[in-house]
Amino acid sequence: MILAHVTTLYPGYVADFERRHTGLSALGYAEHYERLVRDAFGWSNHLTRHLAARGHVTAHFVANYAALQAKWLQENGAASKQDPLHIVAEQLHRTRPEVLFVDDCYLFSPVRVQALCAELPSLRLVVCHQGLDGDPRQFFPDDALVLSPAGHQVATWRAAGVDAHQFRHAFEPAVREGLETHGPRTPVSFLGSCSPLLHPERHRWLAALARQMPLEIWTDSFAAVRPRLLVGSLRRGRARQVVEHFFSPLRRRTHGPLYGRAMFAQLARSDITLNCHIAMAQPSAGNMRLFEATGAGACLVTDARRDLDEIFALDSEVVTYGSIEECVERVRWLLDHASAAAEIGARGQRRTLAAHTFAHRAAELEGLIEARLKAGTGGR
């Protein structure tokens, strides 16, 4: 099987990566790319690397990293192009994949994916990862193999005739090598988005917790906000959230954002780390923090979800709560019983390493793709 994974990166991460890695402009494409994927942001190239280890030919392209893509164009003798999709089309034309895996439903609309398919006679199947609510056919071709971490979404989509399958996030054990885990421990941490403009429920939850425990937060949620987001919030009657953004009590607890290996290092230095799924994830468990935190060895305290027990042993490998009050109670107990928190973190880490790594997910993906191709119903 020849598979190409086309993805995009969060712009804030790209800017942070370039601040932390000097001398990138002097590197060629391959060296620049290797530094990027070693930083292990998001899924990085974990899936394609493990699929390659299983005997497949794979390629991984980051469509919206302009500086990196420009190096590829220069080194491959391709004409200079500004549109990310045109560059990706050239990369795919040279790769000649049988399977195209895309996970950005904004840049890669159904029309654009179909346009890419029309230029790739080798292509037999389109695989799409969709983490948002709604009909995935708004985002991807009708005949795509659609993956989602959310079980309730998969059930809904299947009932609508979509070839949908649950495909959870994972952890890459290799990121633990060389992490800077020395230094002061953090009693209670939260890493991630908590903007009242985007995730008001999560913001209110954290604000309540911050009044009652030594919580430290790493986020970019209180950096300069886009005017368009402010105007849109006001037009939708969310003046309260706009005020909360500028006067949030969390600002006093907030450090800057951490990404990639720096994020994993902070998780590893955390005795307890918190998780709260965003509203659109109801009622399923499955955000990335479940696997990032447990993989790093922190004691994870997370909101109770309908299918969380399919992933971890509740209150043994992770600690759950059903309300703000219960969350406070459980975190306080863990702070008073440090050895118990450490044991839970260790059990959670063992479970993640035994069942939820990207090597496991690569095997799952291989099975799903091979079954679809064998059935003769590819996404063309």
C-alpha cells in the first residue's frame, strides 16, 4: 500500500516552533522536516512512520507550513506556487498514492479533495479524520472512509449511510526520550485552550477550580484575540464572554502555551493534570489530552464520559468527576495522598503504553483500509 497523509498545523504552534529552533532557514527540506516531526506536535508523522514499519510506502506532507513547503518546491524543481493545495497536488502527483489520508476539513473541502483525486489516477481510497459534529459529507467526499474519535458521532453517521469508524487519538512512546523533566514539580496543571469566547464551559470550570487549589495553566487563550472573533461574539449576544476574556481570573494563573515536546515535559512534571472535554464532544470520551497526559505519566483527573471505561479503568488508571464540586473534592484528596496519585499515574501510563500508542492505531488503520479495499468500494 502507498499512503500519503496530508495534514496542517496550528499557526500558533508553527510560530512557536520557529522561535524555539534557530537556524531553520539554513536547513534543507529533509533536515527541517525531521526537526519538525521530532517535536511531536499533535499526530506528527507517527502514523505514517508506524505504517512504514509495517511494510507500507508512506509520505507525510504539512500543507500550511509555507517555509517548509517552499523548500520542497525549490529542491524538487517544481514551479513556484503560492496556493498550498497546488503544492500538495504536486507532492501527491510525485508520490502516486493509492490511499490519501486527510485530516483538515477546512482546507480540504469535498470539492478540493475531489479535484486532487481527479489528478491522481493511482488513488483507490480517500480516508478522512473528522472530529467535529455535523454530517461529514459537508467536509469530505461521499464515498470516503471517515474516522472519528467520538463513538456517538460514528453511530449517527453510520445511520446516515456514511462508512464511519471509531478511531481514537493515541500517544507516541518515543516522545519520552530526552524530555526535560527535571525541575520543580507542578501540583495541579491544565494545558490547553480555555478561552471563554470558544469554550465557556471549560473556562467556568477552571475559574471555579482556581479559587480552591494550586492550579497552574499553560495556554494561548488570553493572547491577542482576533477582532473578528470579538465582533462575532458580540453579534451573537455573548458580551459576558467578551468581558470574561479580558478580565478572567485565570490570567493570574496562566503561563504561555506549550507545544510538542515542551508540553509533554510539563505533563511529566505534573503530579495531577486536569481534563474537561469541550461541549461538542458530548457524550463521548476521546480528546488528545487523555492519551498525552497518561502517556507522560501524570495522574489524570477527567470528566466522566459514557465510554471512558472502554479506554481506562475508572478511578484506577484515571480519576473521574461529574461536577465541579466533585472535581475539587477528588483533586484535594489526591493532593493529600501523593503516593496514591503517583500510583494512578503509573497505572494510567502502563495502560496507554499497552493499548493506546500510535503503533496500535497504525495497525487499526491498516485493517480498516485493507478491509475497504478488499470490499472493492474505494473512495473514488
